Amino acid sequence: MRTCTLTKVSRADAEHGDDGQTYLALGESMAMRMWDAVPANDGCESPARDYETVGYVIDGQAELTIDGQAVMLLPGDSWVVPKGKPHSYKIVTAFTAVESTCPAARLVRDDES
């Protein structure tokens, strides 16, 4: 017989990271986090990470650059940052997005800058 354990993370009870992320649900091999109303900035470099990231834009605009290719992320867009790829984000207007990482970024201790 299969056993299922239900997990819910209330926004009010969610933990926050040093870089402004809100930690959402955490599974055995993946995790979710939210970047909420990140103000416009000139961009930040993110080193190669030991996890894959997929994201979805809720509000705002950001420019994502990987391997010299840049894309504008707009509400309703989703994206992938492959494992091991350095990349950068430039926030154009206040940006809210949800990301999922696999393996779970906070479990591989590679979630903070």
C-alpha cells in the first residue's frame, strides 16, 4: 500500500532566504521558491549552480542571459536555466516569479549567492 504525506506551506509561515526569496513547498527531489516584487536593478551574475531551474513570471519584466543569449521574461512566460550554466538576470520592472529547482536548491546548499 502506498502512503502519501501532504505538505502545505502557507505564505505567512514561509521561510525567507538571504537574497529575498520566499521558500515554498519542498519535496524529496525538488523545491519551489518565489521572488516577490524584486525591484528594478542593473543585473546580477549567478554562478553555475548544481541544480536545474524552471520558472514562471507572474508580474514584471526581467532579462535572462545564458551563453550570451538574452531573452526578455514577461508575465506568463516560463524559462529554464540548465544545471551548471552561469547566467544573469537584469530586473527591468518590479519582478515576481516562482521557480522550481531540481534537485532542491536549498538541500544542495547552493541557493544563496
